[in-house]
Amino acid sequence: MHGKRHLPLILTCLFLAAAACGCSATKSVLEKMSPKALAEKVMPAKYGLKKQVLVIPLADEAGIGETEIYRINEMFVQQLKKSPRLVVYKLSGRLPLLGDELPGRTAGITDPDLLRKVRKLDMNALVAGSVNPVETRTKKGPFWTWPFRKVYTVYEVTTEVTVVDVASGTLLLSRRETEKVSLRREEARDRDPKEVMAAVLKKAVSGMLQRHARAIDKKLAAEPWTGRTLSMENGEITINAGSKVGVHPGQVFNVFAPGDRIVCKDGKTLTVLGKKIGAIKITRVMEKSAVASPVAKADFSAGLVVRERP
């Protein structure tokens, strides 16, 4: 009771102490504690449009064979497709626009030539990865089980995935997952090696792929949808997104000039967002495109960058 009675006095003292530190300090404290500032720090911007994702098959660095790597890739794509925020496409064999068959490796997916081709497919993100060589070691069971102490073969399975923003060439996500599977040594020794590896992968891979997919979904959900203007005719602008990714009449997009390309120290090329030109408002929506009108007069044309507003 006494504590509650003195609470107003304590709060008043704290406020006066903050004021004594200077007006600028008080202003800073108040700004930091404002609901808007707090929301911006705690809650990331929300973007509503679905991201179109092209998945390059995971590379078989482990040498597990076509059947197993195909099964793993199908599982991975299915995990990604569970997200209502992604439109997932898998690269199988060749795509006419891409030309040669792509290796399913993380290296090389930031190549400007490749990203330019993928951009023409209206993709927002490119995903690649690998199933790395499986490492094995031997371990003994708990010491208190002697003299019936068993020997186990431990299989360490590792998978990696990389996600690149197609518009800018920026590496959005790179992560690794490792799972350990233990089998009794005699069990592993008496079975066909391929059968053993299939059993190990079945136990290890499912959870890893699920965690990879969740991380990719979360990362892409925090990124704004980025596309391009296709044409400008009679005062109307057509963009390369429609109802398939969630565009709706009345939606407003910011429009930017094509950005400059910057070569980083590691040799990678990034495209920086150009100067903002203006904004457009959607008037008509088709499945894969939409028509918009300028919010205000500006120099709009084909080939400009369109970005979703949060």
C-alpha cells in the first residue's frame, strides 16, 4: 500500500532528473519511448506481396546418387511451397532463357549474367545449396554399460543453402544445418552401404530442410517485393506483377531509376537502388501483370524499378 502511494512522487523525481540532464537528452528519451519509434524497433516492416522464388537443385557434394538427391530436392521444394508468402519454381534440367544447365551450387549464383537472365523470368529470389560430404566417426556407448558397451558409427550430415536477391544481387541469407545420426557399428557393417546412407539421410535431412525453408520464408517476408515497369502508354504504366503475387487495385508502389552497379572487394557485383522518380497506383490487375496510373506527374518509362510499400 505504501509503495503504491509513493509511486507518483517517484515518477515525478525521475522525470525531473531526466530534464536536469538537458532538453536534448529529454527529447531523445521521449522520442525513443514514443509508440511509433518503439514499433519500428520491435516490429519489422510488413510486406504483403508474395515473392517468386527460383530454386536451383541442391548439389550432390556427398555423392549420394541421383535417386537420393532427387528425393531430397523434392522435399526441399515442398517445404518451401508450404509458405503462403512464396511462389516457388524449381529448375529442372534446362530453362530456355537460362541456356546451359545450372549447377546446384551456392558459388556462382551472384553472377550478374545469371541474375539478369533470372530477372527476365520475374523472379525475386534465387535459392541454391548443397548436401555436403557425409563425415563419419566411431564412438562408444556410456561407460556404465561395460562390459556390454556398444560401439556406434556416427554420421554427420550437413546441408547448406544460399538466397540471393535477384534485383540487386545481394546475398540475403547463407546458412548451414548439421544433423548427427548414430547406428550400431555391426548394423552399419552388415548392410549395403547405399542402404545405410539412405537410412541415415532419411533420419537427418527432413528436419534440416524444414528449418532451411522456415529461415528462407522469414527472411524473404521481411524484404520488399521489387519488380519493374514493362511499358508506359497513354499515361498508364504496366508492371510485371499481378494477382498471382497478390497485387490489388488501389495499391501504391514507389518507382526508382535503375541503380548503378558496384563491384565489391570480393569481386561480387551489386546493383544499388537509383533515385526515386515517383509513385504509381494500381488501377487494373491481370494474373501476371497490372496497370497503374501516376500518383503525381513524373518521368515514367519502361525498365524502371518498382518497389512495394510496407
